[in-house]
Amino acid sequence: MGWLGSGIVLLLLKGKAVLSLLKLGKIAGPLISMMVSIWAYALISPWEFAAGFVALLFVHEIGHVLAAKRIGLPVSAPLFIPFMGALITMKKQPLDAREEAYVAFGGPVLGSIGAAVVFGAAYYYHSPLLYSLAYVGFFLNLINLLPIHPLDGGRIATAVTRWLWLVGLVGGLVVIVYLKSVLFFIIWLLFAYDLYKKYISQRKQNQAHAVLKSFLIPIENLQEQGYLIPGPEHKRDLPFTTYSDLERQQYVGVHWENLDYYGTTTMPVQSLIRKVRIAQLEQIYVDTKLHLKMQCEISFTVYDNEKYYDVPAASRWRYGIAYFVLAGFLGGMMYLVHVVGNVNL
């Protein structure tokens, strides 16, 4: 690992180069989070292992980035969170389960290639450190294939069969006992709760929900023109329109014709809007201008798009075969690292 040590030393010596990179907004956050993660992992392991471990996480996340960009989905650069791994955020959600699975596959596929390269280097240099990194790399990518949201396997399962989520629910308990990981236990609990909401209390999704949204209506000029401004006790339904943008953010447009006002607001989830009703009115000053603060209650039901999971049978088979082949490969490579690594030590 001499080359890695020399690289880190060189990076530290060239402080001006690092500072110039940090000025670039798109890479400052990922770079800082990467350095912080290396520092954090170095507290509990040799710094060479910490740097290699974060590098393997980076390769995994770049796999997601490349897969997303290949199908035209804009994503952020990887962000590293010490002791939790790394993640990317999607600026535009997949159109269907097939796209979601494709992006999910990118991480463990490229991550497996990265771990295999490390294994090859370990065999060539007879390096115990590299054998350890290769084993951890294969293990992390295999764990990520568990069919549990938000792990990659949980997202791949959407394009194979959602029955795999049940396998993940049971298999997750085994992994929790084996790893004794509090973080994985939290992930499993969130996954179990999400399944409960989707399939056990699904009938509640058809019940009406409500959210309060605020609107500011400039009324100073209206008063001067003799418009009658409603008082705080005024209640009425308002006509509305709704639409979604390319990022699938839903908007609700509210029209109050008597005050010549049209305003928009966002919805927390994709919804079927039932009605928009004025709940409260209050006159306030904003920048010395008189406004009417309108609180509207928007009644809605959650929209559950089952067509999202409509994947052609041929695609389900392809994704399913690729999923189990990749999982088998990773398990086999872990065994090979264990055998070859012990022989070469």
C-alpha cells in the first residue's frame, strides 16, 4: 500500500490544490464528506484500510450515478456519511420499477468489479490488507442485495417480484442477529413499517387526508378600489387546478375570482385532490403592505400508482436471473478470498 500512502501524503502537502477544489461547489461536499469519512474510519482501523474502504464505497456509488445518467436521470454526486456508508440523491424519480431496478443494479455491479480488482491486487502483492478490503467489498455489495428498502436489493425486487420483500423481512432478522448492527436494525424497522403501511393498512390510503397551506393575497390596492375584503369568519370552497412537473412534484393552483387572485402550492405526496376550503383569514402587513393571509385546508387521498410495478415478464426474468447470479458471485468471491487469503498469509 505504499502507493496509497504516497498519494495521501502528496494530497496533504498540496494544500492549495485541495482548497481550490473545495471552491468548486459540485465536488466540495462529496470531497469533504469523503475526507471526513476516511478520518472517522481511521479512528477504529488503520488509515490505509479506511482510505481503501471509502474508495470502495465511492466505486459503488459511482455505479449508481453512471446507471442513472445512462437512462437520463439526473443525480447528485456521492455524499459520504461516516459509519453509515454513502448515498446519492435523484433529482428526478424513475418512471417505473424497471428504471428503479436498473439504477439500483449499477452500484453492486460496479462495486463488485471494484472489489474484484482489489482481490486481484491482493493476490499479486500477497497483501493481507488488500485481502481484507476485497472481502469487505464483496460483503458490503452482497448485503446491499438484500431485498429490503432502501437497500439496492429492495429496489431491484420491485422489477422482479415484490414477494422478495417478504424474504428480505425474514432474512433481515438473520442478518441483524449475525451483524449485531443497530443501524441495520433501524433500516429493517423502517422497512417493516413501510410494508405495514402499504399492505396491511392499505385501506387507510383511500381515506381522506388534509393538509393546511398558506397563501398571501395583496389587498391594499383592492381596498382602495372599494373591494369588500372578507373577515376572519369567512369560509368557502375555492376552485382549484392541479398538475405535476417533470420531477413529479405535484402543484395545486387556487383561484379566488372575487379578489382576482391565483396562487399555487405543493403537495407532500402524489394525491387525488378532493376540495380546497378556506379555513382561516387574517390581515397582516408584509413589507408595510397590507395582505390577507389565507389558510386553506386541502382534502385529498393518496395516489398509489400500481402501474409503476408493471414490468414485462421478459424483463422480470432478466432482472431476476441477474440478481441471483450477482448474489451467487459475491458469495463465491467471499469464500474464494477467505481460502486464497489464508493460503497466501
